[in-house]
Amino acid sequence: MKPIKDLAYINAHAELKAGQEAKKIGNIGKARVCARRGCGIAIEHWLEFHPNRNYGASAITMLTKLQEDHTIPKDIRDAAERLTKRVDQSFETGIEEDPLKDGETIIEYFLDPKNLKK
């Protein structure tokens, strides 16, 4: 049986892969959703090592709470902000972004073994 960290890593990256497929066919909205879900998996795993943090239960709530946590590096908080920015009627956020890159940045940070220590 694989360790939980490996399963979190596999599942989070499976979401990014699904997001890449969605992006290829022009569905950037689905790509954003997949990136957020992948982040939720990684953050949820990280929270097991940091039980004193209350980031909520959903990926959106976790990403929103993450933005307020100044113990987390600014580039990670900025990526979370871009992933939670509301879209307009054209499904645009008004900022140039790559939700999959932001998702990968967040996932790699939260699943990095040095960040899993209490």
C-alpha cells in the first residue's frame, strides 16, 4: 500500500492532468476547477500535519483561508488568490493567469516533505 503522501501527490497531479486535457479543448473553466481540486487534496494532506490551522473543508475555502495566512510564502498566497478570483460573464478573471501553473505551485509547496513537519 502506498503512503498517504504518495496518494495525495498522485491524486492532486491527476487533477492537474485532467485540467490540462480540459485546457487543450479550450475549457479553461474546467481547468481552473481541476487545479483548485488538486490544491484542495494537497492542502487537506498538509492540514493533517498542522491541525491547529482551520482552513475549512472545501478547496475554495482552503484557498481563501490560505490567502490570509502570512506564515505561507507570498507567491503561494498570490497563486491561491488568482485561483479564487471570480470570473465575469465571459469566464475571464481580468488577469493573465495559468490556473494549472498556479495549482502546481500550490500543490508542490503543500506536499513538499519539509513543509509537512509540524
